[in-house]
Amino acid sequence: MLFLAMLSVVSGYMLSSASWIGRVGISLFYKEYGFLKIWWQAALVVFLVWILLYALQSLVQRMTAHKAARTVHFFALAAALVGLYLTYNDFRQDFSHRLLGERFHIGAYLFWIGWIIISIYLLLTRQNTRALNKKVGADL
């Protein structure tokens, strides 16, 4: 969690470092994204989303069989990788998003990298014994 908190601060700072023209665009046309201009608000949103994703994937890991949990984590990992690719592609193809600047782009990439880290971490950790005991009890 501490690692995710530190990574969210870096991501929030980078998201708040949009170019001048990008900040003007957020202020004039995309007011719902105004929180991205303030580093701690952007970091808080990123951190809360990561905590939600971690909680959901941990719940799946605790409540389902090992094979099903791994499948869910692989799908989450694939979704994060696809999101990273689509974000990269969007930042290269859409002129208005290109104007936001590289720092903003790095902040967005860090969001997806954080979800990738969560999924890999849960893939590599052992499953809760309660879920394993349920499966063993069901086999008897």
C-alpha cells in the first residue's frame, strides 16, 4: 500500500503538470477534469481507484478457487495492458490530447502501470487458506 501511495503521488504530480494550453483547455472546456490541475486531488483519485481495484481483486482471490482467481487476475492484467496501449495510442493520435504534454501523459501511463503492478502482485501471492479449505471440504 505504501508503494501505491508513493506512486499515486508521482502520478498525481505528473497529471497536474499539464502544459499551459492543456490547463487552459481543462479550465474552459473540460471542467469536470479540473481536479487534475491540483496534484493532491489527482493523486487522491488515482490512489482511491487503485485501492478499489486492489480490494475487488483481493476479494476475488479470497472467495474463489485458485484457478478462477488467477483467471480474474489475468483478465485484469490484460485490461490494464490494453488500457495502457489505448491511452498511448490516444495521446499520439488525438491532437487535443497531444497538447496536454508529456508529463501529463506519463501520469496517465503510471495509472495503468499501477494496476498492472496490483494484478501481478496478486498473481504472485498465495491464496487465502479459507478459500482453499472450502475447496478441500467440497471435495470430500
